[in-house]
Amino acid sequence: MSRSSDPENFFQTNDSIATIERKRLKSTNNNGSPIRLKSKLLALQSDPSSPDHVYVAQASGSICRASVKTGGKHSYFTGPEAPLTSIALSFDASTIYAGCWDKSIWSWSTRDRTKKTRLLRGHSDFVKCVLCVSIGGKEVLISGGGGSDAKIVFWDPMTGRKLQTIATHTTSIQALAVARYADLIEEAGTGQESVAHDAWVLLSASTTIQLHVLEMTSSSTNSESSLSATPAPIPELSPHATTITSLLLESSQPSAIHSTSLDHAYCSTPLPLQKNTLQPDTTLSGDDYVRCQAISRDGAFVFTGGRDEDVWVWSSSSGELVGKWVGHYDEIMGMCLSSNERKVVTAGIDGTIRTWPIGEGLEGWGKGWIHAGDGNDNDVGEIADEDSKIAEKDAVGGDSQGIQANSANIRMTEDEERELAELMEEDS
């Protein structure tokens, strides 16, 4: 019995037909200088060794290192036969790690792709997120389990040995972030003056509204290292009304916990945390689920992206919308700054990587930019549609056929679509 994933072979509502047509028209636009890959893109990581390159995790089961400057030849890290959900780099950027639906963490050498691929196994369901940190001078890999696993596992990446498994969550882990204890938690008056100077804190979010906080310390001998992770002495944080999708802390002297959620919002919770200041001081609300975020180098702008397909740019000081970049034609899943922090890079379900220049005032924001003062959200949509129609007109002939062929190539089977929906865990 033959099967088809072509939506034209199934009953469709008028709304779904209109959505397909809108995306078809919008897919031809070149805003953000798109790099078109043949798979849905689920995570994004900048390459610290090159401001012109990023790593992207694909639903096809490979990592792609792409040049956002030239859009030319890509490097691929292959092996998995299931979608990759997340990416982390070692501190010297010599190793790349990826969480996978096959319940494993895959790793590759970024300097020699001929080296044998390594697997870490320890979760009972897919691996949703991975994070690489240095604690007490020792590199530690942290993974969060999705689905029914809901565990946080700490690894020694050099030996592949499990250091500790934590099961404080009861639902799928969604995001992880780390900071020094002294930067995150106010010790005065808490009786925690004895906390080790090199202690670190792990923030973790699941599909519930709470952020869990773990205190981490490490020790090592000549033969092996050990790690201890215990709940930190503060109440659980609840900055959002529903599932938290991403967490971000500035790399040095963080001033806030930045979080996004399916409640359509970005929140900033000030640091250090104290018993009476556990609520966000800034909340920026969009139109739909928010999946990812980035903060400009000077902290002046907050960038968010998600299911509404646009990259929102906010003023961090006023909380007002500065404008939007319009270009993606499906959900945005990953976002980062280029390693020189002059551009925002995004990747999404539409299979494209797009790069957006960070401007000043009304200038320098690049093609696809719509300033908030230019009109309302309807204007944004109308301009996007018009841009797509122009692009489609310019692509008549072979180019148009090539674009349509690429769009067909990123379709997934019915089973893969169902699994992807489960992974995203979008509460309707």
C-alpha cells in the first residue's frame, strides 16, 4: 500500500490551503540571504573560531557547518539516523556534541571529521538539550532528557563516564543554562556563606512553569573526577505561565536570566536572585509561541523568534518593539549571534539559515526589515506577501522550479511529522 506526505492528497480546509499558498509565495523571498538546506533545522550554534560560520542540527540526522558569508560549500557531520535536537561545543571548540532522538549524545571532532564518532548513552528517551561547561577547571557535559526520561545527566566527556544523574523534573527537559553561584544567588542573609568559591549553578526548565536551580561543585583526583549537584537554597522560579522553551545567561557577569516560553513572552529576571526578587522585571509579549532568543553585545536589543516566522527586535531599556525581520516561512527553531556579534543568525523548520545585520536607529538593518513605526502587524504581513510575490515573479523558469523542488525535498513522512509534533510539545 502506497503512502504519501503530499498535503494535496489529503482533505484540507480553506485555512490550510491558504496557509500552504502563503508559505509557497513567501518561500521565494531572499531576505536574510537564505542558505537553503534539504532538511528541517532544529538547533543552531555559532562557531567561535569563525564569525562567518555556524553549526546547525538537522532533522535528517546530521550537523551542518555552513558559511553565512558565502553560502557556499558546507561541511557535514554524519552518523545518526534520527533527528538531532541540540548542539554544544567543547570549550576549545575541538568537539561538537548533539542530542538525538535515538536517546544518545553524538560527538565529532571539528578539526578532523575522519575521527571515529563517539556515542554517550544514558537516557531512556530522546535527548532534548546538551550543554558543555567548565566546573573547577574540569570540563563537564550536561544533557537533558525529553519525553518520559525527564532526567539531567552529568558526564565526563573525556572518558564518557556518567558523573551523576538528577531526577528533580517530572516532565520533559526543555532548556539548560549555567552561571557562577556568586553571580546568580545573593548570599547575604541566607546563611550560605560557606558555599565553595568555585561553585556553579545549573538552571533547568521542563514543560512545567518552574525553573529548577541546582548547585554544582566538582573535585578530582589523579584517576578520576567527581561532581556533586544538589538543589540550591532558593524557591523555584516561575517567570512564565506555561512551558519555558529557552534560557540564556550572559557569558560574563550575567545581569539577568533571559527566558522564552510558549506563553508568547520573553522574560528577564534580575540577578542576583533573592527571596524577595524572584519575579521578572521585564516581560515582552509577542503574537505566538517563542522558541529562541539572543541578546546584542551591548545589551541594547533583545531578539526573539518562534512560530509566527518573524524575528522580533526589542529595545531592552524601554521594552518597546523596534521592528521585525521578515523572511522565514515556517517556525524559527534556532537563533544566535555571529561570533563577532554583529549579526543575528536564525534557522527554522523551513530548512533555511538566514543572517540579519544589527543596525543603528533606522539604518543598517538589511533587507526584510520592517521598523515598528512603519505600521501595524497587518502591514508587516502585507509587505512580506508583496516581497514574496516580487521574488516569485523574478524566479520564473528554471529558478522557480528549483525553489519548488527544494521545498518538496524538506517534506517529511507522516510518521516523522507526528514525531516532530511530539518533540515540540506545543500545548494547543
